[in-house]
Amino acid sequence: MGINDFCFACSSDDSQEYCTYDNPTVSSGENYEYSLMFILSKISEINQTASFANIEDLIERVISHETIHVVMLQLEDKDTSDKLDDLEIVYTFGAGRPHIIRMNYLGYADDNTGLVTTSL
């Protein structure tokens, strides 16, 4: 159970680039493995600009985050897995100004779990 491959696709709408999991394959028994999908933005492809210019620094977090989704999907269901991205925490900047951000804002994670769990 987890991420065992990756692939690239392009969005057909005006959404920004994002990562997700899809393409389940049966590995053994009832355990499914999924592909990590990098969804490129349509506008970036039309303009021939890179959708994931600096993904190298975040790739471990992306893989971890999507693997957490896959595990939740296997243990619970898709709705529960999708709700992970809706969880919000209070994140404190600079002189104590609080902001509410989603746990999947990987640039603010302080480890490679793929989740924002603490504030500065």
C-alpha cells in the first residue's frame, strides 16, 4: 500500500499545477499501490513555462503527503482521505501575527512528513 510510481498529466481546466495520487494497481492480495501524479497547469503548458520549477526541494514531502492520503483511503474511504487537505492550523509569522493555513501547504512543513503540524 502506497506510492510505487509517478506520472505526468496536464489539466484540462484553468487550475494551477498540483500533485495527487491515482492509477491504482493491485500489488498483492487486496493492497493497492498508486502512482504519484504531477498535474501540470494548462496555461503553463500553453506558455511553455515550467509548472514544477522547484519541486526538487519538496519531493520527499509530496511523496509522504500523498502516501498518507493512500493509507487513509485504504483504512477509511476517499472522503476521509480528501478531508486531510481541508484541515487548517494557525501558523504564526514574525511578531506573532497568526494566519490560518491548510496542513497541505508543504512549503511551511518543517520536516518531510508532508504535513504542516507546528507554528514558528
